[in-house]
Amino acid sequence: MFDTSALAISKRTILIHSLSLRCKNHKRDPSTCSTKNMNTSLMLFSPLITTPSIFPLPKTHHNTTSFPSSRKQHQGRIHSTTKFENFLDLKSEYQPEPLVFDLPWHHTSDHSHFDVIIVGAGPAGIRLVEQVSLYGMKVCCVDPNPLSIWPNNYGVWSDEFEGFGLEDCLDKTWPMASIYIDDNKTKYLDRCYGRVNKRKLKEKLVKSCVLNGVRFYKAKAMQIEHHEFESVVVCDDGVELKGSLVVDASGFRSNFIEYDDHKVKNYGFQIAYGVLAEVDAHPYDLDKVVLMDWRDSHLRDGNSKSYTFMYAMPISSNLIFLEETSLVSRPAMSHMDVKRRMVARLRHLGINVKRVLQDEKGLIPMGGPLPRIPQNVIAFGANSGVVHPSTGFMMARTMTLAPIVAAAINEGLGSTRMIRGKQIYANVWNSMWPIESRVAREYYTFGMETLLKLDLKETRHFFDAFFKLKPYYMQGFLSSSLTLNDLVWMSMSLFAHTSNQSRFAIARKCPELLAKMMVNISLEFIK
Ligand SMILES: Cc1cc2nc3c(=O)[nH]c(=O)nc-3n(C[C@H](O)[C@H](O)[C@H](O)COP(=O)(O)OP(=O)(O)OC[C@H]3O[C@@H](n4cnc5c(N)ncnc54)[C@H](O)[C@@H]3O)c2cc1C
């Protein structure tokens, strides 16, 4: 990790422009062109070379230099403006095709009793379906569109995906990450980051499910009823699916999971607006993902009241995923505010969006209470409290937890044991949320609450100090893998590294939060 200067950045900008020119001269697909022109180490990391069609570009454009204007593009444009036009007028062009698979469907005439019914075929649901089915259990996955492509753009640390044997499901990797603390200071993080190839990941997991005999049912779960040793999922078409255990992996908006009445749902919200865009050029290095760009000199009224940063995945010299992000706010910042800030930032950075290939609107509830543990339905994924309270990430955590939860399910329902009802609910919930993890989560949530209290200057000092930590702490924090002991050491180290101003702010603003965390931790121990 090291600091860099504005001069170094502008040199890189020139390099990117020259790469872009070379691409044009060679009349190549831009998604492959940039990687061909990059240094050897990046080429090693970049599966783009062998799989140019993974980006959601219209097929007709794959062999062209840049992206020629199409009828669709003109139809999508509502107003035509100047060079740095308001890209919000551009409509997203990409409609992902669903997977083509001959899924083994559950037939309504079949009155089978399943071992496990999993509601939702999002990344969490389908990963758990796959892991449970490896034990040979009878599994049914119910989702209104089991073969659709997930809508969000996912980024993960590559080492995490390598650990799961899923590294082939990253369609682009960056050897480093950059963090622009402010207009004068940039930090580099020596950790490889990747963009998830959603189609490939889903295809891989679904293929494994099919091989293991999973049944799929295309419907929306409306209600879950419980009897002593059996649960029933009632679908919107009236069909009832019966099983020993129901897992709800239906995402943030789930209605099936219960919370203790006395716990306040005091979530923080991450708000983001992102576009996969074809641009004339952009100033970001092609070998670094931009984790956070906190520069804000482009905002006339500053960025002080509620603030946002840019997260960017530069794919080639003229293809980039850009996401303006409010890290955490309460109440949630409006999407319109985030979009306006993005327009101002892109104009300032000289990024002219020519086409929007895909867009996404993010609202991620973070922190808040855990669901009641245990309860009859098992939550898994976004509704289970695993979203990182300070970053909003959860993809890798879910991939890690799925085999653990599947093993606990197998312990109870597998062929040798016959544990049903309350005991299996408790065992499975505890596999996901053992006491150490619940305590650590209180600490991560304390981190989020602290961020909510800091102003922009203090936030910058906080991140400046955070990215000075030893890689073990920094990476462990980002991957939610630190123990409580580690977290305490990390906090002390963070406090030691940060500025006097930040120390003062934390000492002034956080005692109440600290006390609250200690109470919550004590409550976890006496439950
Ligand atoms: C815009 C955005 C970007 C994100 N980017 C990242 C990232 O880069 N990295 C990261 O780690 N995390 C990221 N996250 C956070 C998190 O990883 C995602 O929200 C992730 O999609 C959650 O996965 P999930 O399977 O739990 O839920 P979902 O992805 O929401 O999937 C839920 C599934 O359940 C189905 N469903 C819903 N209701 C029912 C019902 N009643 N019956 C049957 N099926 C139902 C839905 O159709 C869907 O298929 C992002 C979140 C958002 C919103």
C-alpha cells in the first residue's frame, strides 16, 4: 500500500487514452482489446481474453471497435444534450436472457414430502440448495423465476472465491484496489478483486443441483405453516409443498422471518445507483478496482451533510461499471440525490456516458437486530443478518456459510439421524449464528453506528487509518472473518493510527454506542 500523487494519476490517464486509441486502430471488441494491451501480469488475471462474450454487450457489437450507435440507443434517449449530457436520460439496454436448462420440475400431482424446501433462487438460496443436495437429501427450490439472471452487479475479493473453488465464476479481476481518500491522497490495496460472472455462477450451481436431484417449483411462496414435524409452503398458485424444514432465502424483503418484539429495527441503509456504461474515456487505472473515490471538489455545496463516494470497476478503456454510493445513512438518502451527485462527478471527471448497458438501484439494509434465534423457518442470505454492517457485502459470507448450514441440516435430517422440529431449528440457526459470530456482529454493527456519527472529514480520517492497518486485520474486517479478540486489537490499532481529530470525535460521539454494544453483547451471553 502506498500513496500516490495527482501527477502519477494523470500519467496513467494518458496511458489509458493511448490504449483506447490503439483499440480503435485495431478495430477490436473493446472488452478484449484493453486486456490484450495490458501488462502480462494483468493478462494472467483476466479471463476476458478467453471469454469475450461474458459482458452483456449486444451480440452485434462484439466485433466492432467501439459501440456504434444503434436504433435502440436512439430510442432510449429522451433528451439530446451536450457532450457531458445527463446520462440519466439513457435507458438501460441490457435484458439478460434467462439460463437455458431443462430443470427437473416438481409436479403438482406429486405429493412428496421433501427434507428441505428452500424459498428463493438468489445467490444465497441456490448456493444452499446445491450444498444441501450434495448430501443426497430431497430438496425443492421454489422461486417465481428459477432460471432468471440475478439483477445486481456483484464484486468480491478474489481470494474468497478461490477458497470456494469458484474462481472460474469471476469474469474480470483487478490485481489491486484503489481508495481515493480526498483530492490529494490515494491509497492502494494489494488484494485482488473480481467481478462475479452471474450467469456462470448460477449455471454452475444449478447444474450441480440438477445432478443431485433437486426439484424446482416456479411460484411465489405466500405463507409458511408449521406443524410439529412438518412445514407447509403455500404458493401463489395454491399448491402446497410439504417438508421437514423450510429455509427462507427470499432476500431483504422477506416477510417470513420474525424478530424479537423488543428489538428496534434500527437499520442503516446503503443507497447506490450504478451503471455498466460505454464511455468515451475514463480516468481510472485498468488494473485497479476503485473501492472508494471520496473526492468531492466537484460538488458546489460540498459533500458534507450526507456524503457519497464512487465505486468503479474499469473493464476497458471505454467500458466501466460506475456506482455512486452512500455508504450508510439513516434515514436513507434518496436515490435521486445519489444520481444527481453521480451526474456531477462524471462531468467533473470528464466521463461522457454514451450508452447505459445495465443499471442497478441499490438499497441495502445494514446492521439492525438479528432475527429471533431460533425460529421455525431458517433465514439464509440477505434476510439472515449476514450483510456486512459496514460495507453492505455478503456474497462471500453466504458462500462460506452455505456448507456449514448444509452440514447442520444433514446432521438432523440425513439418513442416520431423525432430528425434527424444534431441535433441528435450533441446531441449524446456531450453526449459522454461534455465540462468537453474534458477538462479533455486535462489534461490526458498532462500526456502522460509528460511521453514521462521523462527518465527512472524520470519515476520511477513519478510512485513511483503516487502510493503514496490517493486511490481516484489514482483510479480515472486510471479509467478516475476524474473531472478537481480533476486532478489539483492530480497534485499538485503528485508534492509534487515526488523527487526533478523529480520536477526539470518536471519544466524544461513541461512548453511548460502546455502552449499547456492551449491553447487547452481555444479553447474547445470558440468553
Ligand atoms: C444493487 C446491489 C448490489 C450489491 N452488490 C453486492 C456486491 O457487489 N457484493 C456483495 O457481496 N454483495 C452485494 N450486494 C448485497 C447482496 O449480496 C445482495 O443483495 C444479494 O443479491 C442477496 O442475495 P439473496 O440470495 O439473499 O437475495 P436476492 O438476491 O434478493 O434473491 C432472492 C430470491 O428470492 C426470490 N423470492 C423473493 N420472494 C420470494 C417468494 N415469496 N417466494 C419465492 N421466491 C421468492 C427472488 O425472486 C430472488 O430470486 C448487493 C445488493 C444490491 C441490492
